Amino acid sequence: MQHTPDRETLKGVLYGIAAYGFWGFVAVYFKFVDRVAPLEILAHRIIWSVVVLLVLITLLRRWRAIAAVLATRRSLLYLLISTLLIAVNWFVFIWAVTHSRLVEASLGYFINPLVNVLLGFLFLRERLRRTEWASIALAAIAVTWLTVAAGVFPWISLILAASFGLYGLVRKLAGVASIEGLAIETTMLLPVAIAYLLYRQQAGTLSFLHYSAGLDLLLLAAGPLTTLPLLWFAAAVSRLRLATVGLLQYIAPTIQFLFAVMVYSEPFGRNRFVAFALIWVAIAIYSVDNFRNRGRRVAITTR
């Protein structure tokens, strides 16, 4: 049975909505386990992700691809760097959610696409259009406004945006597929995660198996909650233009922002409103310009 391009595009959009929507709602999961120390949550996320990924790699018969990556010193070096970056990103996001700083976390993911553009200019020699420079300038003004007017340096937002932006850059340079790359990254972190849980058990501060069966099941769920949206994301990218994926990526921080303000009642005063307004204007300029330029390129190549 053959699939028409329109049907494949629709499937790609649905996969993209599922992935980014899931990443938006995942903050709710971390709220449910916020009695657990952030580092312990991170350790469980690593351990159970490895378990899920080992099963997937076996079912998909990807062990030869894993072996090929492990035999390449360059790829391993890049994956070591990306491992550290994703660990920082995961931990800061977990910490932000469990400490009622979800507004700042959502700001980081709103800024992230603009950070990606800047990294492309700095490391990949990509030329930036005036509108892209204007978007980056507006984002910088927003960060400066928060720092000066609110008197608080938005470190959560900047660390999340920078770590995830650099993670994407390093993974692009590594040239490793998503499943294989994540499997190797989490496996690199596995000994540290196990050692940390053993340390907490020895110190009498381990939450796992010491509170309730419900909490234990939630911690076990960290594995599929990490891997499933990545599979959906990969399915979306394979079916959609990057411009479409670029627009879908704002679903996650939008959901996070709405939950932070409307459900968890995090403060959102005038200073934050001004900063977010600047970011949203920057995103609008960047998205419209990006969409138009990609449309022009497609029109030219199809003539």
C-alpha cells in the first residue's frame, strides 16, 4: 500500500504535535515526583531510558549501527560532549519544575531556536539575514531587561537554551542517528547514575522503594517518557520540511508557560511580561521570515 505525500505530511504533523505536546506536558510528570531529589529523578531517567533503548535497539536490529559508532573515535568524542550537555539540560529542567520555576524554563525553550541560529553563524559559518539578527537582538534585549529591571539574571532560561542548542550542534557534527546516539549517551551516564542511587541508599535518603508503589512506578516511567517523544520527533522530521518542524517546536514551551501561570500560579509580573513580549515578537519575525524563505527556495527548485 502506497502512501500519498499529503497523507505522509499529515502523519508527520501528527507525530510532531505528539512529540512537542508530550514535551510540553512532561512538566506535569516532574511535578508528580517533586518529593524526590532532582538528581535522583535524573538518575532514574538515565537508568530506565537505557533499559527501554536496549529493548528498542534489539527489536529494530540496530546493534550493528551501535558497533559502527563505537568503532569511530570522532563520533564517540562528540557523543561524550553531547552526553554532558544533555545531562545538564535534563537536570536544570527537572530542578526548575520541582522548584516552581517553570516560567523561566519555558522562556529558555522559546529562546532556543534563536540560539540555534546564532550557533549556526558562529560554528557552521551560516550567513544570517537581517531579520534573524533582529530576532537575536530582541532576545538579547529581553534577557537584559530581566536582568536589569527585574534584578534577576535568568540563568535557568539561558542554561536550558544554550545546553540544548549546543547539544543539537554537537549531535549534528557527530552524524549519529537519534536512537543510537541517545542509547550511547545514556549508557555513558549509566555508571554515574547507578553509583548515585547506591550512595543515596547507603545514606538512607533514597526515595525509590521507600515511599510508595505509585511513586516507584512513576520513576520507572521516566524511561518511556524520555524515549517515546524522541521516536515521534524522528518520525516527524523524516516526513516534514524543517520550516514546519520549526513552527511546531513552539508547542512545548507554550504548554509549559500556560501550565506555569494558569495551573501552578507562578508569578508573572510586568517585567516578565515585557521580556516574554519581546521574545514572542522575535519568534514571530524569525518564523515568518524563515517560512517565507524556505517557501521561495522550494518554489525555485521545483521550476
